[in-house]
Amino acid sequence: MGREVYRPRPAKTEQIDASPYIDRMLARSAVDNYPIARCLAIIGGVKERIQKILASAGIASRRQIEEMVETGRVTVNGTARTRLPIMIDSESDRVEVDGELVKLRKRTQERRLYILMHKPKHVYTTNVAQGEQTRAIDLLPPTLRTRVYPVGQLEAETRGLLLLTNDGDLTNRLTHPRFGVAKTYRATVDGFVEPETIQALEQPGTGRRGPANKATIRVAHRSRLKSVLEITLREGKNRELRKLLAKAGHKVKDLARIKIGPLDLHGLKPGDSRALSPRELRDLTAWIDRAEAAAMHRKTKGDDKIA
């Protein structure tokens, strides 16, 4: 399938309702003597979280931007800011990332684009150029003028399904652990993976941010020399799979992400991309809604099964 760009109808102009934010600021002034002048200064231009604005500008996902801020890579009006939250006005504030000025998107809503790519190996899921690295966005058709960014991270050595978009809200829902959107990987590893090893890998572990939900593993092929496993996760990074499998004595020879929710590669060859159809976008949104509801149910019931 070729590189076919879907041109969606322009979205309606976004109407920003600042009244809830104004109410919170004025309430803060009343409760803890926060200077009213400061409240009005913040309210004066409608400000939004820097993660949302930079994500809309196509810099990275919101979670990646939080890491950029915390490591000192972001300046606002010439001042390095390393503590969140940071509220900025896309109409008046000047933001730089790694010393480069970011062209902020104005408040009028852009057309939303949703592109599915089969990312090859040795391609990076970042929009910030670092040396001679090939980025996923470099593989998009040159006629594509709207800036998009990868949804989540897929390490350079991992190939497979990658979604690119300029929809920050959808990106947040797909990448935040609380939504629990399932992602499936196919791992080809050395040796015969014993059933006991699979059971151990399926158990929940502890990640950097706390307890990690357990995986489900299906054996697609198994022989004395190699095994092919399909591993479904609701959270956790794909590079952690390599470490876990290697620790279990099975070096990963190939790792590919084959599904995100209801989306799969649909026969795309490495390097190829295509636009999501309206039906696929509706299915994806509905899947996220169900995953979020299931996550809330699991939290209430203490059930860790994959939705």
C-alpha cells in the first residue's frame, strides 16, 4: 500500500472557555491571599499548559515534553523553566526547545491528521533532530505540510506500528497508563521458551512509576532454536521487553509492534504509511473509551486481566 494522505474536512474553530480557569484563579486569590494582580495577569491572555501547546506544535507527546522541561531543554521568554506546571499563551509567549524557536500554533484549530506507519529499524520516533538520525517524520511524503508527531515511543531497534498525528488529546489518551490501551508486540527470541518462563513473564512487576500491569503472552511458534511470542501490554515501554526476555535467558532477535488497540499494520511494508480512514478513527476512539472504562473497573475490582 502506497503513501496515501487522507485529507479530512477542516475542524471547527476551537472555542476556548476560560471561565473555569478564571474562577479557580480568583478562588485562589480569595483563599490564600494570592495577589489579585497576578491572577489578572495570568487571565489576561488565555494560557494553557505548555505540554498541550508544544504537543499541538508537533514537538513531541505531552509526556515527552514533560521530560524535556524537567531536564532543562525548554525556555520560555528567554528563561529556562524546569518545574511544572507552566502556563503559556501561544499568541504572545516565546518558547525555545534546545535553543531553537518553536512556531506555536494559533488558537484556530488545525485540520487533524492521523497517519499509520510501519516504522523500520534504525528510525527514531522524535521530531527534534539529533545529528544524522533518520526520524519517522522524514519518511512521510514531502507534500505533507501539516506537522505531525509520533504517538509514544518506539525504540530505534524496534520496528512496527506507529501512529503519527497532530491531535494532542488523542495522543494523551493513547499513551497515558490510566487509559490502559493495549499494545501488542511480536518478539522472536533465541531458544525454546518454557511454559514456566511464560507464566513468570506474565506476572506483574514494578516499573519506574510503580507497579506495572501484567502482560498476556501467546506462543505463535516454538522450536528448539527459536520462539515467536505475541505479547500484549497495557502499559510499559517496549525496550523493557528486551531486558525482561534477556534476563529470562532468551535474547531478542527481532521485536515488532503489530497492534495498537484495534489498529494493525494492514500489510504495510517497512517505511510505508497511510492515513487512517474515518471508520478506523471511530473504531480507535471507541476502543479507547472501552479501555478507559475497563481500566476503571479493574481499579475498582482489583482485576488485572487484559481488556
